[in-house]
Amino acid sequence: MTRILAGLGALAIALAANQAQADTLIDNVNGITVSEDGTVVRFTGIVIDDDGRVREIVKRGGDRPKNVDFREDGKGRVMLPGFIDAHAHVMGVGLGALTLDLQETNSLAEAQAAIRAFADANPSRPWIIGRGWNQEKWGLGRFPTASELDAVLPDRPVFMERVDGHAAWVNTEALKRASITAATKDPVGGRITRKAGSRDPEGVFVDAAIELVGKVLPSPRPEDNDLAFRKAQQIFFADGITAVADMGTSVEAWQTFRRAGDLGALKLRIMSYADSIASMELIAGPRPTPWLYEDRLRLNGIKLYMDGALGSRGALLKESYADEGSHFGLPLLSSAQLRNLMSKASMGEFQVAVHAIGDAANAEVLGAIEELSEAYKGDRRWRIEHAQIVDPQDIARFGKHGIIASMQPVHQTSDRLMAEARLGENRLDGAYAWRSIAAQGAPLAFGSDAPVERTDVFAGLAAAISRTDANGDPFGGWHPEEVVTREAAIAAYTAGGAYAGFAEGRFGKLVAGERADFILVDTDPLLASPSELRATKVIETWVGGEKVYSAN
Amino acid sequence: MTRILAGLGALAIALAANQAQADTLIDNVNGITVSEDGTVVRFTGIVIDDDGRVREIVKRGGDRPKNVDFREDGKGRVMLPGFIDAHAHVMGVGLGALTLDLQETNSLAEAQAAIRAFADANPSRPWIIGRGWNQEKWGLGRFPTASELDAVLPDRPVFMERVDGHAAWVNTEALKRASITAATKDPVGGRITRKAGSRDPEGVFVDAAIELVGKVLPSPRPEDNDLAFRKAQQIFFADGITAVADMGTSVEAWQTFRRAGDLGALKLRIMSYADSIASMELIAGPRPTPWLYEDRLRLNGIKLYMDGALGSRGALLKESYADEGSHFGLPLLSSAQLRNLMSKASMGEFQVAVHAIGDAANAEVLGAIEELSEAYKGDRRWRIEHAQIVDPQDIARFGKHGIIASMQPVHQTSDRLMAEARLGENRLDGAYAWRSIAAQGAPLAFGSDAPVERTDVFAGLAAAISRTDANGDPFGGWHPEEVVTREAAIAAYTAGGAYAGFAEGRFGKLVAGERADFILVDTDPLLASPSELRATKVIETWVGGEKVYSAN
């Protein structure tokens, strides 16, 4: 052997060792992965290659792979694919974590105390901003008022978003900053609450009216956005979520994601849906972006809003609200506008995701999809977001044109009493109708709508299979015919979410060739009771073969 | 040797071969590279590694490297580092190439004929858009008028930018679209030409007034921008330019660059300077971006405008215009605004590049740099763009605080008659004063200001060393004491441009470790006459070891 070849031999050993370093076997796990169709595969080990992809799944009794350099003991823990949250607001989660959270308050008085305490703890903040209040949960029976904020904080402007983001509660100082007076008119698609017997604003702004105050809020600076994004990423990982469909990405949010990507700090996978045609074109140009940063970011399409939410009576109904006789909700787009926006996106092969809560909104969007499917053929994966209240007559329409139902199980448990009030007992047959919609052939993708709800997938799984809340109420489940199987629920939180974002084959399942995104938990979701499911602890979260969260 | 080691040996040979595939020697060249300080290194071969970097420079009589897999014969051609255009407008070059170019027209009549022909050739374009006219070159002695456009194109709106971008010439239909009437006032920092003895607009809009019509122009769609970018890239490569400082990058332009980068189509290296604080923050966030796409894109900082141009009498002078007695030009920023914007950028470690043409503008910017250098220490590389007319008393100030003079040699030859008219013979001692400014220690970076001038570096080199134009005029050179050496001129178009954009060590020189960006040409710029320099042919252009242009 010449000296050169001897040298090459040494090089080869170095290279081979280097190559093999990244081939890691995590053994002794109770592994579960579920296909889009609900087929379960169980395994006991997983081999990850140096690109962070799954090289091989090892089944019980199968040969253990020999050529791996690292072995880790999974200690018998349950391994699942990383969850995919098919509907969340990434920057909302992060910025929300930096502001006051009122979701745990159970009364107006508790909220007032929390606002005072937050203001005291943040004396330099020019505005006191928060979110998460819910007058239904407080048992208030009405919206809160500006005076009730003034009582605890008269000197600094206060802006508190309702839990569903469809209303804002402000104090008198904020009204002043926004120049809102009795003369201010309700904008189209929005409403300002008024004091009894007068035009004076009472302190709450619904839907399109929110912007009247929202526009004077100081915008987060880029560094605030960076901080918020890192916070959001931690929150998702801590709950076992490794990929998110970001519903309504602003240009600023996109640039925040890219900054993280450019610096190697983007670990979460984000499927983005732009907040407007203008944002979509500025972000992506004439076509969706490619997958960026090793399948961590893509601008898939656009998010549109057909209506508002049920809680604030913005959802568009076929018949009037049971608890507000003459009111049908507010369409946020005309039929023509909806079709124009959908066409504009579809011409560029962008995916279209439309928020539709009320039965009339769902019917409108279904109709638009049916029409546009003639012109825009191929694999479009039209998404309806929420699809909360669907006229039973319209459910079959979900099975056509590849429409995806992007639904949030926890909304059912949070909303059920409110939904009964808004609609009455007899109009709930198509409410949160997961099983019926899926039975028509519509792929399900489950999400949280965070920060509207928490990013707790196990609570979602428990709701999905039981239609009961954390207290086990109502006994036997609310409209229990609409539960889905455990397998279907897990699929909707993993492979289904990937399919809904054109990410199948990249992540969502633990199969050879897909990204090694997985979690280790302490509970088997195919065997646990709903309450055990809710108590599940995420022990570790991995993305692309890299550990990004550890509970310890 | 075990079977495994034997296997590894085979692997090593395969890997080594693979590795070596990209090690390419281009031999038999007349290679020249110049340092920032003008030191010339000559070489006869270059070895490029598989990352597209220079591995080794081979000098005459030195050992030829043995372990290369590919050898190319340079056929004795001259090899130079790829040129760096330190001041250009990338999208302007590309979009300009898609619109009508009037730069070659020598009279109003020629321009009219060209506009008619272009309109006929593009019957579906709603607006006829172009640039490049110069009433000085036409010998018109006045601005052209709307009527002169109406005469050839009455039915479609016409918008023609002046060669320097500081004025726009429109027809009556365009005035109508923009609702410009006798009642329209001149905006601050701008001027509308008026018909003699009336307030009626005459058809030309200067500086800040351009936007009055500009705002009704249809914006290019993302796909137009993509096409324009690809066109621009071709234009730069054909002229041997491999890197550009993009002066005034809009968010749309940045996104166009990123789209190209994401798709692997970004070959040109771009050092970006945002067109506003808002763009800078949206593009980069709180700090300059990292170098992206293997040193092909970075948001370095911000471009500010202190004044306009000399041709349109927008340049801010210490004494009034010789050919318009009471006029001093127009400051585009107040002293306080300039300092505020510079501070805002500097706080985030962004680089500041300020356009300053007139002597008063240069003095103002120098003063601001002197003040801000107290607060913002470290390696700031403050850039003054153009620095065309500098009060001789102020020239010494360029040598302090690391100020970079970013100048465009061809402007001197294009502007000399106009500059004499604007300033008179006695105020030209600090005009285009390359040598004097460099002698004070200010690093020079040369550019084209394309599309204001062509991207012809050899014309720039010829002007830089001779102060004569393509006709050899004026004999002996215009203020010939301000020529620079060939070495200094080449440095200012290569290493100097890299230094001015914080890119030294990455590209700009052909030395081991830097990117293999080079050109092959048919003329030795250290030996050729000015007319030979102007006739130089770029035969091939390479970026990062990849051939991106070939004349054949």
C-alpha cells in the first residue's frame, strides 16, 4: 500500500466514524405511530440518521440494528410522533405569553385584581395589554365596561382582548387615546357597546370595531417579536407540538420566523397561511415558497375570514341567534369578495383556508369551493377552519373536492354552554360534528386555536374521544355521537395535520424517510382514560433528531 | 486488514475522489488581484475547492498543484477578481431593462420616435414607462414638455424618468390619471414645471414631486420583479460584476432576492441598504441579517438621501447655482432628521450610507458623522454615496472616523459640462475629487449608480485613470489632478467595494479562503490605454467557482 492509500484509509475511518456518529438508536420504547387513515403501527425502537430523519423503525422481536454508534434507552416510555397543531397563531401565543393572561380568572373581580397586579409589576409599560377574558365563564351575563377597568387602572390605557379574539375591553384612557366618542360610528362588520340610553361607548369593541382601538396600540418592535417567537416555540415544545399551521401570518411574523431560521434558531415547523393577499404576495411572490430550513417553514397559502365567533355573536347563522332574536351574525366578506380572494390565491397555486364558524358561513364557503373547484382543479386541499356549526344538510358537502375540516376539539368543551345559549337545543346536530364530517370523507386536522385555547393536545385528545371536559362533564358526553376513535384523534393531531399542510412524507409519522420529530410521554393514549390522558406528562420533545425540550 | 477496514478503504477512495472532483485548477492565465491598499499580486493559475472558494493561487514558476482532478486551460487570458459595483440599484437595472431606455437618444426627436416605437411594440401595456432621457445631452437647454409627448402618444399615459432618476417627464394623459392641475402645489423638496405665465403643469416633476405621478403607476407584480431580477443578474454578469451594493432596497426587492435565494437562483452577491427605517426593520429586525446563501445576500444597513442630483438642481449647495441665481438646491432631510435616522440605524449596528451630491449636503453629512461617532464607536464604516461636489475645505474630513467615499467615476465624464454650468469654473476644485479624498485616508469604493449609468466597469476604470470620456475628451483630462492609479481604481472596484460592505475576507480578492469570484477578459487593465480599456471584452464570469456567464 502506498503512503497515499494508507493516508486515505485513515481518512476513510475518520469519515465513516463521523458519518456513523449521527446514527442513533433509541431503544426500549412503547412506540406508536398512526397513519392518516387511523392505522396504528407499534414499535420498540427508532434509528435516526445524520440528517435528522427516521432511518428505520424497529418492531418488537425484530432484529436490532447493528451499525449504530449511539444507543439510548427509552426506559419503556411511550413514543409518539410530534403533534401537529393544525390551527394556531404562533406570534399570538408568544406575544400573549409576554402580556397578561386572564384565561384563569373566574370572575370580573379576579380579572380586575390581576390587571392591577400586572400593571404594578410592569410600571414602565405605556399600555397594559392582555387577553383571555370570558364574561360567560365569569357568569357576568353581559360584557364588562370601561368603568370597571377605570376602577383599578385609571391612569394608563388598558386593552384586553376577549378569549376568542373577537372583542376587546378597554378603559376610558384607551378610549381617549383612540379618540372614541359618542359620535364614533360602528364600522361595517363591527360593533361598539354603548351605555344604556345613550351613544356613549361602554368599553367593549366587537370584531371589526376592535381595530378602532387596536390601531393606536404600540406595535411590537422586531426584538419583541423575536422574544415572543422564542417563547412560543418553548410553549409548543413543552406540550409536545413540533409543527404548527400558523393561521394568519403577517409579514412581520414571517420575517420573525425567517430571522430565527437564518440564525439556526427555528426549530418548530411552521406551515404558514398569510393574513391577506398583500402579505401572501409580499411573503411568497407568485407561488408558495419552497420548504425552507430543512422542512421547517413554508408559506402554504392564505387564511381568510368568512365570519366572526359564536361567543361574540359574530358567527354567521342561517337563523337568528336564539339569545338575540333579530341578529344573524356578521359576514366579514361578501360572496363576491370571498370568491375573488379565493381565486386570486388559487391562481398562484396557494392553498386556501377559510375561517367559518356559523352554519351560514360554512354553507357559503362550501358553495364557493364547489364553484371554484371547476376552475382550479388538482390537489387543492381547500381548508375550512373551525367548521363549528354546520347545517346537518351541508355535512355531506365536506366529503367532496378534497375539503379538509380543520377543527379544534377543545372548543367543543369550552363552548358547549355558550353554543346552547346562542343556538338553542334544537340546532346543535351539526355542532362540532367531528365524526359526521369525517364519515363523509373529509380529512380531519385537529388544532388548538392557541392562544384562544391552550396548546394542550392531551386535553384535545380527551375531548375528542369523550366529548367531556376536565371535570368529566357532561356525564356521558355532550352529543356523544360525535366522538372520534382514539386512532382517528391521534391521526388528526399528527399525520392529518401534515396532510392538511402538504407536508405528508416530510413529517407527521414515524416512518423511514420522514423527519425524526417525536415525543416521549408517560401515558399510552390508546389505553388511557380521558382523565389520565389529560394528566399525561410530556417528558421529551425532539425535532429533526434533536432534543428541543426535556421536562427534567 | 479486516473486511470492514478493507471496505472502509474502498469508501475512502470513493470519498476522496468525490471530494477532489471539485478541486479544479484553472491554469495558464494572466491573473491579477489587488488589495485594498493597491498592492498587486500576479499569478498564473487558481485552484478552486468544492465549496467554491479559492484554495490556492499559483504563481509563475511555482509548483503546479498535483492533486486536482480537473484542469482547465485559461488560454493566457487575463483573470481578475469579479468586480464589485459599490453603488447600484439592482431592481432598477432589471425593471429598466424591461422598460424603454432613452439613454442612447441624442435629441428630443429621437426620444419621441423611440417612445412611439416602444408603444407600438407593446400595445397591451396600460402605461408606457421608461427612463434615461437627458435634456443636456439633447442640447435642449430646457426640460421637455407634456405636449411633446402628446404629439407622439396622446391616448396612453407616459412616464419617463430622467437619466439620474431625479425628474420625471409625463404626458397629458398621465397628468389626468394623477389628477395634476394648475391647483396642485409643489410638495416640500420637489417642483412641478409650469407653463410660462401660468400655473398649468408643463410636464416635468422634480425630486419629491415625482411621487405625485409615480404613485399612480401600476406596481410591478411579484412575477415582474422575478423576471426583472433575473435580467439584472444577467446584465451585471455580462459586465463582469459579481457583487453589488444595492442602494435603497425595498421590502419587495428584498423578498425578490430571497425568492431567488430560496430557489437556488441567486448567483449575484448583494449587499443591501434598505430604503427606509421601516424597510430596514421589516427586512432585518433588530440587527443586520447574517450573510445568507453562501455569502450572496446580507442586509448591511440603510440608505438615506441628504439631497437630490446636480442635473435637476436638487443637489444642496453652499452657494447658489451658477445657472439659477437664487436657488441652493433642496435638502431632503433636516439636520435633526438626518441625525435621528442615522442614530436609529446605528443603535442596531446597521451601516449608514448617505447620498450627498452637493457641497452643503456633504458638509452636513460629514458633520453628522463627526457628532455620531462620539456615541456610536467601533468599526462603523460610515458611507457617503456620490460625494460629488465637496468643498475643498471639507475634503480632509473624509479621512476621519473611517468614512468611506462611495463614488462613481463615470459620473465625472457624464456630468462635467453640466457641473461646469451648475457651479461655474471656480467651484470645481472638489468635484469628483477621487484622488484628494483618497489621499486623506478615506477608503474608495467605486460603482456605477446603474441604471443611472451603464454597468460598464471598464468605462469606469478608463474614466478613473484619465478623466476623459469615450471620445478622449477633454484632451489631457478634466481636472486631471484627480485621476487615481490603475491599481487604486481596480482596488476600488474589487477589494474596496468588499470592504465598504463588510465583505472583506469573503470576496473581492483572489486569495486562499475567499469565494472564487472571477472574470476572464481579453485586456490587461494595468497595461491598456483608456480606449483599449473601454473596448475590453468580458469572456467569462464565475461566482463561487461556478461559471455564470460566457460570451460565447
